[in-house]
Amino acid sequence: MSDKFQSIKGFYDILPADTALWQRLEDAARRVLAQYGYRNIRLPIVEPTELFIRGVGEHTDIVEKEMYSWEDKLNGDRLTLRPEGTAGCVRAVVEHSLTYNGPQRLWYIGPMFRHENVQKGRQRQFHQIGAEAFGYTGPDVDAEQIAMLARLWRELGVADAVELQLNTIGDATERAEYRQVLIRYFEQHADILDDDAKRRLHANPLRILDSKNPAMQAMIEAAPKLLDSLGEESRAHFAGVTHQLDQLGVKWTLNTRLVRGLDYYNRTVFEWVTSKLGSQGTIAGGGRYDSLVQSLGGKETPACGFGIGLERVFLLMQECGIEASNSPDVYLVNVGDVASKAALAIAEALRDSGLSVNLHAGGGSFKSQMKKADQSGAPYALILGDDEVAANEVCLKPLRENGEQRRMSLSQAIEALHT
């Protein structure tokens, strides 16, 4: 007997028992994105490696340690499974001149890939919904995207379990000046820095602020704040974002250590976090990235976006007791030669009316079929025997609540199932 295959570590199956809740999450996201005028774009999973080096940042963890990359055997191209969605979306916007006729609001969904230590809520293949707005300069789009996520959490029933953390990291020139201030500060505390912080000190010192090392927390907390180094324009933009959030009643917390793990961000950055998922508490994050389009070959274009980690939102929904069912509306039991031949047409009539139907196939006794009807999760069984076919009737039996089995015409059964 040959060995069974198993999925690769960090790559997993989403089984039918879970897909109903996944679909509830995805359907809610699609509705909310449509309410805000975002249009779907379908992007490839494989992109040029250089896209992420230039877009995400050469000294980020993603590029340095986490990407799945290889050389194409046919032409030697360096290719990468996408580790995030923004760079690919920007590439598509530039390649197809999507902003030629004006600003664009776009969204995408699909798997991303990072070579990480596998934990609950952190897989090597994971799924994101991303939204990107191109061509909008003011703080209103930043606030709109945050408000859109707040609406999604309400739709999903997890609003009370999440918190919005907000920060501004200014513009490139302000960060460059702050970077030198930060390097000098950390050099004065070099004896406290761990190996990862020492590696980042001159390449990407802002990422040290995001360290979770307990031994470094007091030192990091006392570090100079970027907020104190911002110019008038950056301050005004951030004030505009917070004012609009206050007007909308979206609660937020200032987190001056929030910098996000990607180099392309400027000004507004944000994360939605929860305390219910342990160390994997960030369920969505994003911000403004006004220079990325130009750095990837396009014209200077302001932009803002976010990504939602679907695995983590799914786990949070479970923690909050949110449920969903993929059970059919009705299970069609059919016993007898005549009934089994008539069952398919009756099932199609039920589906024509908008009902979902599990049609029993493969024969079996009435008792065994009723057992399968109960296992299906359907609230009703529609029972069809040779006698019912002869009388042009069916029997409707409740499976989840008390009630008598009733014999009626098919049209009456359809009406009863809808009501």
C-alpha cells in the first residue's frame, strides 16, 4: 500500500465544516467594499522578485527572510510567490494606466505566501482581502478606509472585540531626519539591543520600535517620538484623519510605536488589533503610501490601502461565537423505483424557486435516508415515495423543531419552505 500524501507544513486545507463561516466573512467584505465604491481586480500570484525588493523594501523581514523565490528554468527570470498584495496592485495600476482617467478604488482577495514559523493564525499560505485607493491626497480617504473596516467588524459581529491603533510616520524627509536621531539614541543603548535590533540599527531602525523583546521595552518606550519631529503638513494631515474619525464615532488609540513592517508607508498608519488571539492579535492593517507608484515606474500618485488577514478574522469570529451554516434548505428523501426517477425533476423545481436541495442518491431504506437527512443539517426533509408520485404530492417533515409531517402538493411545499 502506497504512502498517503499530506499537505506541506504551513499550507493547509479549509474543510467544508469551516467554509460556511469563511463565506460569511468574504460575502460581508464584498458587500461593504461595494458600498464604498471599490471595484474588484484579479492579480497573479507570481510576480517578479524585484517588484517586492523595490516595493516592500530590501531590508524588511519579508524580503530578507520570508519570500518564496526561485529562478525560472526557461529564461532565468527571478520570480516570487506574492508575500503581500499592494505591490502587485500598484504594478497593475502602472502597467495598465488605470489612473489615466481619474482616481481608482480597487480591492482584491486571495492567497499570500511567507516562509514563517507556523502558529495558530500564522500560516505560510494565508489569505488576505486588500483595498487600495489611488489618486486621493486628503485625509478623507484614510478615514474612509478605517471607517469601512469599522463597518465590516459590525457586520461580522466582532466590533466589541477589536481596537483601532493609529499613528503617523510623516513623510520621507521627516523620517530620514528622525532615523538619524533614532540611530544615535539606540547606539547609546547598544548593550540592551538584541541581535535582531543590532542588525536593523543602520538599515531600518524604525522597525526596532516594533520589537516585542521584553528586555528592550523600557528603552524603546523612552526613545524619541517621531510625532515630535513632524512638519506642519504631516501634522495637519493626521489631525484631519483623527477629526473625521471622531466625527464618525470611530474610537482610536494613538500608538507612537506603530510603524508597520513595510518600507512604503508614509503619514497615516493603522492596525486593528484584538486581545482574543494571543500574539497574532493584528487582524488588519494599512496606511498611506504616496511614493510607491512613482518608485515602481508610474507617475507621482497619492495612495492609501489596507490588508485584512482572513485567517485571523475567522478565528476571531469563532472566539466571539459567530456561526454560519452551509446546510441545505431541504433534504429530498426518495424511496421506490418510481419515486427515485421523479426525484431529480422535483429537486430541480425546488431549486428553481431559490431553495438549496440535497437530493439523496444511491438508494437505501427509508430509515437510512432519514438518518442522512438529519446529518445534513437541513431543517426539513421532503419525502417522496411511489404513492406520493401517483397522487402528485410530497410529504414535508420538520427535522429541527417539533411539528407534524404533512402531505401536500409540491407547490404548497415550496410555499411552506419559503415561509
